[in-house]
Amino acid sequence: MTNHHYAVFGHPVSHSLSPRIHAAFGRQTGIGLEYTAIDAAPEAFAPALESFAAGGGKGANVTLPLKEAAFALCATTSERARRAGSVNTLIRNDGQWQGDNTDGIGLVRDLTERLGLDLRGRRALLLGAGGSARGVAPALLDAGVSELMIANRTSERADALADALGEPARAHSRYWDDLVNEGDFALVVNATSLGRDGGSEFRLPFQLSTPRTLAVDLNYGEAAIPFLAWARTAGCRDVVDGLGMLVEQAAASFELWHGVRPETAPVYAALRGKDASLVTAD
Ligand code: NDP
């Protein structure tokens, strides 16, 4: 038995691989923990989090669509959470929630460490302006991309994200329908949840890619199918789903809670073994 309770909150959340990942990290590092998935609709999130804390909850991950709500519930936040305006990691400290965001570092570590890519000087397109897009945008700038263009279905949210980044020379928004005029990108990142709506088609001009373009979907599994299909048809060189980022952001959260950095490669390999058809990275 352990009184170290951790959880991932989301809506829906039953699909989440986080409980398996954290259980594997716990076994690997010899840290006893209990990590569950808790479904909470946005209006039920605050009370659900409170009762989790009352029951001994020490830390939590937060996923769609609760990351911006989680930010608002924190007593203190890290600088990267404030830059993102969204929180994916909650840490219980002195009876209060402290918020951090490991999505950005998770994506960048997956691309630079696991895939060995250099993001410096690359022109990047970010699709989406929700909680996850807000998390990865500052990290892409920190990784040295030369330009970060943001497009979102609701254009005002892309404008707000670009403004919040405060780097008008590198980060700016465009209407989705105007992307056709923007030339090609070395990196195209899908941070929308379009694929979770039930496999609708990804409507994006093929001119955005060249044979040297890396296409990255934050989604994995079935939710990644529409964007990865677009990327392959567009002839992108590397096509990567979000499984590596998922493991890396989990490892960064684990380190915040337990002070130990787990090995991600074996956990990634185990998960990928079950889902090999959904990624190619050559
Ligand atoms: P949010 O709900 O905060 O944002 C959703 C985003 O998707 C918004 O930009 C929204 O646009 C856009 N969107 C939704 N439906 C459509 C559609 N039909 N067409 C075009 N755009 C659409 O979600 P998150 O940002 O938290 O998550 C986004 C995705 O990334 C999720 O599917 C999530 O599973 C995945 N993810 C993966 C991670 C990983 O570790 N691999 C980590 C975090 C997220 P609008 O503003 O117009 O509503």
C-alpha cells in the first residue's frame, strides 16, 4: 500500500496511456505510486480536484479540455506554465496546487533527443491554439525555430496565442484559409483535436510541405490518422505521431513529483510495440 496518489484528469480520459506510463516509470525507479484516470467535465473539474487532494492526491496531469482551467486553479505557476497560459502538471505543495507545463519540453525532447533533429533556423507551422498548442509554442521558440506561424479554426485564438508569445518578429498568426499563400515549412505540428472528432479529413494545402518537411502530430492512435494521412500524401519526409512526446512529457512530470528522471526509451519501445503501424520516422 502507498499513500502516493497521482492521476490524470480529462474529459474523456479513458483512452489515456498515462496510467500505464507512470506505472512503468514507478517500477523502473522503485517508487511506489498509484496513478489513475479521472474523468471530469469542465464544470466538475474544480470539485473533483479538491476531493482528489482531500483523499491524498499529491500530483496530477491534466489533459484536454482542462489545461486552461487547471492554470486558473493554481496558487502558483512556473514560468513556462505562465508563458503557455495552460497547465498539464499539478503538484500539491503546502495544501495548494502548483502548476507547471511539460508539454513543450516533451515535444522538443522527443524531436531533438529521440529523433536527433535540430530545430534551429527551421520555419515552423503550428496548427491549433488550444491548451496543448499554448504549451508547445514557447518551447518551439526556445528551441530556435526561425519563424512560428500559428493557424487555428477559431482565428481569434491564434491571434491571442501569437500576442501572448510576445515575439512579433518570429511568432504570428494566419487565417487557416490563407496558409496556401505562405510557402513551405520545415516543421508542421498538428496540435488540434480534429482527429478525435471521428476521423474527418485534414484540409490543408499540400504546398505547405516539401520532401524535407517534418510533420508531427501531437495525437497518437486513431486520432492521429487524418493528419498523418495528409502528411504522407503531401510527401513529408518524416511523419511522427505524439507517442514520443507523451512519454517525454510524462517523464518530465514524474521528475517534478519524484525528483528522479526515468528512462523513456524502454517505455516508448513497449508502447510502440503495440502500435507500430501508426508511425514512420526515417
Ligand atoms: P483543446 O481542446 O485545448 O484545443 C483543441 C484545439 O483543436 C483547438 O485549437 C481547436 O480549435 C482545434 N480543433 C478541434 N476540433 C477541430 C476541428 N474539427 N477542426 C479544426 N480544429 C479543431 O485541446 P488540447 O490543445 O489540450 O489538445 C489537442 C490535441 O493534442 C488533443 O487531441 C490531445 O490528445 C493532443 N495532445 C497530445 C499530447 C501528447 O503528449 N502527445 C499532449 C497534449 C495534447 P478551436 O479553437 O477553433 O476550437
